[in-house]
Amino acid sequence: MHVYEPPEIYLLRPDAYTVWSDPVVLERLRWYRSVMLDEKPARFLLAKKTPVDADPYSSGLEDKELWRLHEKARRGFESLFREASEDGLDLGEYGRLETPRYSFLDVKVALARRMLRRCTLCEWRCRVDRTRMRGFCLIGGEAVVHSYFHHMGEEAPLVPSGTIFYGGCNLRCVYCQNWDISQADPLGGERVSPQRLALIQRRLRETGARNINHVGGEPTPHIPFILESLLYLDVNVPQLWNSNMYMSREAMELIRDVIDIWLPDFKYGNDRCAKRLSYVNNYYSTVTRNILEAYRSGGDMIIRHLVLPGHVECCTRRVLEWIARNTPRVLVNIMDQYRPEYKVLRYPDRFRDIARRPTREEIMEAYRIAEELGIVYEPVS
Ligand code: SF4
């Protein structure tokens, strides 16, 4: 069964259809497309059918026992995923699988709830009890959604994308385009329960979304609520993680099994630029570690890289070289739309290097580097 798509998309984004005639796109986004077309069950649905033999919500289990349960359940999950991705298990057959009392997804939810009480979801590792106070990301014990809609401006294979904008962020980019929801007023949106979040996803899918696009701000601080929403979500839809990838190892462990397509934002080629422009430590090692983990997890991937003016050598070149070396099968969106925003507009003398748009020469140089490295960028840029 093919999902319903609003007819106007043919007019607004004809490339959302023509992009699938490219064999490289078809091959690299094979899993995502099969879930999008309802041929295969999304990974979160497979996690729900993977049984565990203990109650993960029991307070009698220590953290390390719960992690062991998670590790053990992953083996069962991976064999189910292998079956689905190798043409065995389709969506119809999935429906006939038994639903266990407790599943791999329950273990993830139980672990995420515990992490919320001493938050280490990202590399800031604030260790605050988020039900009582907020950490660096400015988000507390509830999901905050600022808006959700069918986004028509994302990469061609993704639109219409059922995008959910969460509040707060763990980076402080001086040129942030969503600074109102990420930094200025992160709690200004709607507080939503996991059940309501599931309902939002259901509605987006039923009105034609090809995927659920978790973005912000940043979705990482919302991981416990997103995982819990998947317990209630009963429609098949690819889960898309649109993130700065500054998660902790533990957070990656929790989400890597339930994401069908990754959309990492790989900004900087070194820690110095990351610290100055996004106020973040250990950027490069953290983000490359997480992208690699996501790449190996079995989901598909489109990496985004925004070309910053004056940063082609220190950032663009290093980012593209890393991608070519480590994740050669991804598609890359080389983004040319940078414009000065937020603090760069307010303090142009402090951020003189990025207080302008990139020149045509800089963008052409970025494309030239990508071509030299054999990176596929054109279908999604
Ligand atoms: S998500 Fe990151 S920034 Fe937010 S409280 Fe947790 S560790 Fe701190």
C-alpha cells in the first residue's frame, strides 16, 4: 500500500518524484524508501515486537542490569531487522508477529526515563534532574513542541516531511536561524505528553508526510519523550533524526535502533571553529563518533554541511574529507544558503569572518572538493 500524498506536491516539488529515478539515490536510501512506501515496517515497530524477559520498569533493576537487558534484546532486534531488510519480513507479515508484554522499546524508554533524572543525554553531561531543573539545553521534564507541519523545503527524497520543531538546544550557534525557539524562548511552545506527540506523528503521516522529522532547536534533549511517544504510535512511518549529533554515547545507544534515516548536521572541521561559533567543547570527536555509529547502525543517511564564508579550508574541506574516508555511502547536501543571522547581525565586528554570505567562488570550491573526493551531493543539494 502506498501512502497518501497531497496532490499539490507534484506542482511544488516535482523533484520529490524525479529524484527516485536516480539509481544511486535508490540504492543509498533503500531502507528509508521501503518504509516510506509501507513495504517494510519502521525500525521502531520492529523494536516493539522484540521481546525482553524482565520488566524494565521495575525499580529492582540496577542501571547496569537494565543496560545488559538492552544489549541482549538488541541481538533479537538485529535479527528481526536483518530479516526485514533482506526481503524477508514485509509490513503484512510484521502485523502477524506476536506483541510481547515488554519489548526492546520498553527497555529504551525505561533507560531514558532514568537518564532524565541525571541528564547525560548529550556531551554537556549536566547531570541535573530535569524534572526539577533545566540544564544547558534549557529543557526540563516535558517535551516542548513549537510547531509541526509538512515541510516542503527539505531534501527532495524527504518532502513532504512531517517536521516537528522542538524547543531548546545544546549548542549556541551565533548564526542560528531558529534562535527564537532554540535559545531565546525555548519553553514558549506547547508542552506535549508522549501520547499527544504520538498523535501529532500519526496526523502528519495520515495527511501525507513521507517521514517524521525530529528537529529543533535540537531533538536530543527530547529523546525520553520521543522514545515514549513511539510506544503509542501505531502507524508505520520512517523516523528521521535531524540533529547536530552532539549526543552522548548512551543517548546514541538508545536511539540508533529506532531511526530509519539520519540527517546529521556536520558543521565544523575542527574544535576551534566549533567553540567560537557554537560554544561547544570536543565537537569534532563527538560528532564524528556519532555519525559513524549511526552509519553502522543500518539506517540510511543524508549528511548536511552548511558552507560558512571564510571556512572552506578549515571546515568544508575537512568535513568532506572525513565523509569520503569514513562514510562513503552517504548522500551529502552541500548547503549554500548561509546568511548572517542572530548574534552575527548584532555584533558583526566580533564575527567579521561570517558577517557576509559565501561567495560564488566559495560554493563552487566546495562542490569541486566534493567531486574530487567522489562524494554524491547533486541529487540532494
Ligand atoms: S540534554 Fe545535554 S544540555 Fe540538556 S540537560 Fe542533558 S546533558 Fe545537559
